[in-house]
Amino acid sequence: MQLSAVTRGLRANARWLRPEQLSLENRNIFYFTLDTALQGLMMGGIFSFISVFIVRLGATEIQTGLLTSLPAIVMALASIPSGQVVQRQRDLVRFTNIVRIFHRGSVLLVTLLPFMRSLPLIQIIIAIWTVKAIANALLESSWMAVIAEVIPAHRRASVNGMRWTVMSIVTAVAVAVFGFVLDRMPFPLNYQIVFLISFIGGSAGMIYWGKLEVPESMRTDHLVSEPKPWREQVRSYWQTIQLPAFVRFELTTAILRLGMNLPTALYSIYWIRRLYASDLWIGWHSTTNQVATILGYTIWGRIISRKGHFKPLLICAAGTGLYPVLMALVPNQVWLPLVSIVQGFFITGVNLSFFDTLLAVCPADRRPSLIAVNTMLASSMMFAAPILGTLLAGWVDLRGVFFITGGVHLVAVLCFWLFRVAAESD
């Protein structure tokens, strides 16, 4: 009896190794998972270490801030037009891969730049990362649209949970391995090798993404719309966003987004120039962060399903404020992995609450427009906050900015409590 059960289990798992034998629904999930895993390889490589790389090249605090802020403002400006472009595409799977070619090309350019040492490398990297943000805006809109077509509604929650788990696991392993490689090889060859592996992984993911098939019942070709005059678009968006619940959500979440983005450009500088951290320990910081993220999504997901979003959001918003405060207090690099656990664990509760609350305050008929506006506002804060953080660092030092960030988080918690943010989704 036990032997037959094992045999049936092995046969069921073996079918996943032969995707052509799967149903269209399961085949799409299989290819989506493979693509996600390869994206995790890229996230654990260049996207985890790009700011560390330019700091080791000699980037100033302002330049490190611009690496984050300039792409954010470009993405903010491009978010709404990108939605219009995606809306007019008939083959979104193919369109997404075309945009990915330009996105992956930017990674390859950064990989090859150190061979050209006569060039102003830091400035060029910032410029490449800024232009890449246009592709990011297009990808965010097209990716969500494709998932809505290829993954049935009743399986999206489970598939999305699996996506976060796979992404976090691969990223955690990747940053640990890459941190070891970076610490054992000469600069800048070590970063070029890591970035090249990231490029190969991200490019390989395009193969599996291209295998996705949209079921006939889910095709939205008939919904493709013609572009409206820009004045009419502006008028329509202005009318759309004037919803009290949406306005309250955006105003209060802006405070927490300020706190979360204020010190982002300063962490790499602090690790390298104050804690003298090696790439190995920075890699371990990212690894433990990803492990805590996996646990956080599991634990907070269950708590939110039982208790609602309101109280978990208050706890997690306060918890994320502990991270910069603890970072200001650590004496050396050994503490980095332990402190990162705090950030990784609590940020998951914030992300879950923000996502569900945003959907709750957006009427279905206006949801795409409101999500585009939310993306624009969030990206705008990602632009402004790091610049403000670098300016503050010149007045109150790096540790001072970290303590101020903790205070901003407490203000955000107070606003969430006063305005009952996230209660809409309970």
C-alpha cells in the first residue's frame, strides 16, 4: 500500500518534468515558475550588489542616491504612459520579452563597462540605470496583464505565494554564493563575473516566458483600445483619483514610504566606509533578509487571514522602523545578518497589507488607472526620499539619518491608527 502511494507520487511529480504532458493551465504555471527562479538569480546578483559596486568605484553619497532616485522619477513619469502603451498591445507575452531585451541589455552594458576604464564609469552606470527605468515601467504593466491572462483567478493567490517563495529562496542562495565569489576574487573582475551570471540567468528566463500561452477564454484582444488625446487622458485621471478612501490611503502611506526610502542610498556607504564590511558579510546580510522574508510571508499571511490587516500593519510598520535604528547601533559587520532579519520579517506584513488595501480602495472599473497613479506616487517618493536622505547625512551624519528614519516610521504608525488605514480591506 505504501509502495503504491509512493509510486503514484513519483508519477505525478514526473509529469512536471515533461511539461508537454501537462494541461495548459499547469504548463503555464510550470514555465512561470522557471522564469521566476531565473529572475531570482538576477535579483541576487546585479540588483543586490549594484550600489555596493559603485561605492567601491568611489561614488559619493549624492551619486549613490542618484542611482536610486533618478530611475524612480523616470518610472514615475513613465508609469501612466506605459499603461497606455501596454493597453494597445495584442500579444503581451511577446511584447514583454521585447522589453526584456532592452532591460537585460542594460545589465550587459554595466558588466562590460569596467573594461573601459578611461570612461567616467559611475556617471555612465547611473545613466544606464536611469534609462532602464522606462523598461521597468513597461514591464510592471505588461507583466501583471500577462499573469491576469495565463493564471486563472482561483489560482493566482497560491501561484503568487509560490512565486515569492521561489524568488526569495533563489535570491537568498544567490547572494550568499555571489558574496563568497566577490570576496575571493580581485576587483572589478569579481563584479563582472557576478553581473554576467545575472545577465545569463535573466536572459534564460525569457525562453520560458515566451512559452506561456494565453487560453482562448482569457484573451483580451477585443479590449485593445485606441489612444485618447492627452488632455482627455489627464481629465479622466483627475476625475478617477478623487476618491476619499484612495486619497486617504495615498497620503498616509506616503509617510511610511518616506521612512522606507530615506536611508536607502546610505546603507551601502555605511557598511563599507563605517563598518568596513566585506562583500561576503554584505551577501550574508541579503541572504538572511531573504530567509526572513520567506518566513514573514508565511506567518503574516496567516495572521492577516485571521485577524485582518489593520493591527498587523501597525505592528509591521513599527517593526520596519527598528531596522535603521538597529543599523545605527551595530558595532561591526558581524551584526549585519542579524539586523537584516528584522527588516525582512516585518516588511512582508507591510507589503501584504498595502497590496490588499490598495485593491480594496480601488473600484474595479477604475482599478487599472488607480494602480498606475499609485505606482507614479510611490516612484516619486523613491526619487525624493533618497535625495533628502543624502542631504540630511551632510547635516546630522549617517547614524543621525537612521534615527530620524525610525521617528518617521512612528509618525506613520500614528497616522495609520488615526485614519484606520487598511481597515477597508478587513
